[in-house]
Amino acid sequence: MKLPGLMISAFFTLLAGFLLVPATHGQHENMGEMKPAAVTLELGLGQIHHKVTTKSPLAQKYFDQGLAYIYAFNHEEAVKAFKHAAQIDPDLAMAYWGAALALGSNYNLEADSAALKEAYANLAKAQATAAITSLLMPANLEDRPRFSHRVFRR
């Protein structure tokens, strides 16, 4: 005859659980929009390096991290890394190019309209920045990073 007592105990335990769930859920509803986590340099992404036109070693590291994330098909983190590189060095055209690449369609995901618009805006910024940066670069081609001396054409 322990069964009815066990069933009553289970009933009240479930009832308490159902009553507490809305109370705990409600605590998070009015917290407002949370700030995105800071972008940090990650270890263990491999030895990806592509020299770009920047005077900031930190911007170069974030660009390389974005490229590593692209190769790992983690496009969301790649966008964050490229955007952070552009914040560090606003003249780094390749950071905008990387963000455009990561925002576009890829093997795993077809980009939506908003992402494509943002990608296009980043590509336009990359083209404008590359044109200006090219004018300010050294005349000696050996001093330039590979491929960065070319200006994009429409």
C-alpha cells in the first residue's frame, strides 16, 4: 500500500515543478538586450597567416583568426573577427572583404537578404578603402604585401 503515497508525492513534486518554471523563466524576460561578448584571440586555430596591409600587428592577428574561422566553416565567428580587425585598423580593406565573404552564402547556409546587404556594404567599403590604401602604399612593390596592391574594379 505504499503506491498511493508514492503517487501523491510524485504528483506534488510535478506540480511544484510546473509552478516554479514560469517564475524562473520570467526573471530573464525584462533584462534588456545583452551586450555581445568581446572578441578575443583564440588559440588552437592553426597557423593560418595571410599578410595584409596594416601597421597593427593586432589587426593582422584578428584578420588571420577570421580567415581561420572561414576555413573552419564558422562564419559567424569569422564575421566578428574581421569586424574587430576593421575596428582596430579602419584602413584595413581586407577586413571588410573578409566580413563580406563570411556574411555571404556558403556550403552550409544560404545568406538571407539582410546578410547579403551587409556583405555588399562591406565589399563596397573594402573597395573604397583599398583604393585609398593603394595610393598611400610604398612605390616599391617588394615592400607591399602580396596581392594587396590591386585595386578592385566594378
